[in-house]
Amino acid sequence: MAAVTEEQVEAVRALVAAIPAGQVSTYGDLAAAAGLSSPRIVGWIMRTDTADLPWHRVVPASGRPAPHLASRQLERLAAEGVPIADGRIRLRECRWAIP
């Protein structure tokens, strides 16, 4: 894992906190916006530092949540009105355009 600075961690946290209810962002979108080299770094940050963040609004580019999170994540997103079909988030309809 490349060294991650505190500024990069805070950039990812700020971006995740800004995702509006009813919309989602991908790990790759967040990595690009935070200037990170890989979506995996966003995943690492999310695994280690999300207690107070809307973690459920961050999804893989496939739109299909990780199996160990899927039921909880899809339930939370559906409650916010995120369009879901066959266990997959319909990204074209709810992907957040990062400002």
C-alpha cells in the first residue's frame, strides 16, 4: 500500500461526507477526486475510518456491493431512494457528480 497522507485521508472523508442522500459514488470516482493512485486506497481508508460517514453511499464501479455488506448496504440505499435492480445499484441514475 502506498503511503497515504493525513491530507488524503481527510480529502476522502470530506468527499464521502458530501455525497447526498439518494446518490452514490464509486471508489474510483473518489480516488480520482482526492488525487489518489488507486480506488483500493479509498477502500482501505473506508475500512479503517468510517464510523461517522455515510459509508453505504460508496460502491464498486460494478454497482454490486461486496457480498459481506450487500444486504445492509442495499437496504440503506433503498431507504434513501437509490434505484436498485437485481442487487445492483443503477449508477447511471444516481451517481453523484463530484463538484
